[in-house]
Amino acid sequence: MDKKSPIGVFDSGIGGLSVLKQFIRFLPYEHYIYLGDTARVPYGNKSPQTVQEYSKQCVKYLLNHDVKLIVVACNTASSNALDVIKEMSDVPVIGMIIPAVQAALRTTISGKIGVIGTRATISSQSYEKGMLEITNKKVEVISQACPLFVPIVEEGWLRHPATKLIAEEYLEKFKKDTIDTLVLGCTHYPLLSQLISEILPGVMLIDSGEHASVSAIRILGEKGLLSDEKDDYDIRHEIKFVVTDVPSTFFEVASRFLGFEVSQPEKISL
Ligand code: DGL
């Protein structure tokens, strides 16, 4: 494992490509292995035990491929399995919760922070625990599970009237209980940012992938593991896609998340 080793990013499926997109933006000179557990997605309605079991298998695969950092792009896995992942990893691990909590605390003025995520993320109370861990400032966390957002985004219904109705229903409580900051606590939600901002004007949205990328720069920098290939114009970063299934919609959905065409993934069994 050295500076040239890849960063391993894993998610329950394709959604984590929204996180990979931010990593490529902030860390463009790194190589990446992206593992999507597409055969078993979604994790968001599964028990903590199952999410831990699946996450351990994904992490084992990445560790066997000599990664220098593990990014748990899935908020559900970050909420329910981060401790077990850290225990088994001999490389640094970044989850989605703490970087977003830090950003939300920096952003809020009123101290009222909203969090949206899958059912498994919201019921884990990972954000509330994260806030307690890093601040003794008085903050109020108001959370809401938005399970329908995941299939809607995969369907590409980002501006569909039905999506607007569903979003208004889910976000209603944030209008009553006025928040000034909202954590998008799921891989899929950044794709709905525009719609969410229209429903909650003036509320600052926190994109977990963006803040996790900034944490990665710090962690890799401290360990002397940041790629120095930026000085070598012949080397382009490589992204290897690995999945446990290739559904028929894979390429269409993946390019929507990533913003460019995805190369053929390798199909593996965990
Ligand atoms: N990747 C998951 C998350 O960020 C959403 C999809 C799923 O439920 O597996 O929580």
C-alpha cells in the first residue's frame, strides 16, 4: 500500500457514484475502485445486523485489493456498520456521518438541523450521536426517513410532478419546525437538491460526499498517502467499477449519478 494505491469506495449499489463524483472533483489524481453491492441493494430497509454482514464482505474485498483508504459511501452502512468496518481495517476509513455533522455544525446559525435518510439511517440515530460526539453546543436534530426518494431517483424522476408531491409530504415537518440546515443523508438525495431547495428556500443543504472528500484530503495528507501523480501528465486516474450484479439499467443510472459514461464493470461474488 502506497501513494499510488487506489482509494476503495463502497456502496450498497449505484448511488455511491454521487460520492465518487465528489471525490474525483476534490482528489482528481487518485485511482479508485468502486464496489457497488448491486445484487443486494437496497440496504436502507434492512436490519443493522444484515447491513453489517454485507458491509464486512464489501470491505474485505477492497482490503484484498490493496486500497489505501476505505470510503463508506453508503449512509446506511456508515450509520449501522462503521465500527465493525473500522475494527477490521488496517487502512483509514471515512464514513459519511461525521464529515456532514461537522459541516452542518459549521453552517447552522439557529442550531436546528434537519437530517433526511433511509429508514435504517434515521432509526440508527447516527447523526444525533455524531453531534453529541463532536460538540457540546446545544443543537436540535429533526430527522425524517424518505425511503421513496431512492427508487424515484433511480427512475430518473428528478423533476416529475409525483416527485414534487412526495418531497413536499416528506419535507413538510421542516417547514413547521423551521430548520436552517439540512443534511442530505443518503447517496441519492444530492440529485434532488434543486427540488428540495425549491420546497425549503433558504435552507443550506449539506452534501455528505463533498465534505467526506475534504476529510479524505486531510487524512491522506497527514499519512503522506496523497497521490503525487499530478506532476506526471502521462498518467490518468483509473476508476475500476466492480459490482455484484449488472442490472439492465446500470449504465443509464450510473451515468446519471456520475455525470459521464461508466466503463464496463467487473461482476464479482462476495
Ligand atoms: N446507498 C444507500 C444510502 O446512502 C441508499 C440505497 C439503499 O437503501 O441501499 O443510505
